[in-house]
Amino acid sequence: MPGSTRAMAALTVGGLVLVTAYSVTIGSDGWLWFAWVVLGVATIGAMAARGN
């Protein structure tokens, strides 16, 4: 996995941790989950484009 794709994957996992922590402590926010899903789809697309 090239560096940029690896960084994007790390950002996606880190985002999941942050959104989950936010949802547990403050309450669920649909826009945060939507943004995370968009980031996840973009990460999967980048990985597929690079042939990983």
C-alpha cells in the first residue's frame, strides 16, 4: 500500500474512533457518520484504483 493510501486508511480508522467516541459521550450525530461513510468509500476507491 503506497504512502498516500496508507495515510488515507489511517485517517479513516482514526475518524471512526473519533466519531464513535463522540457518539458515546455526547450523542449520535448523523452528519458525522455520513462524513465517515463518505471518507470510507473514498478510501476504498483509492485502494481499488491502486490495485490493492
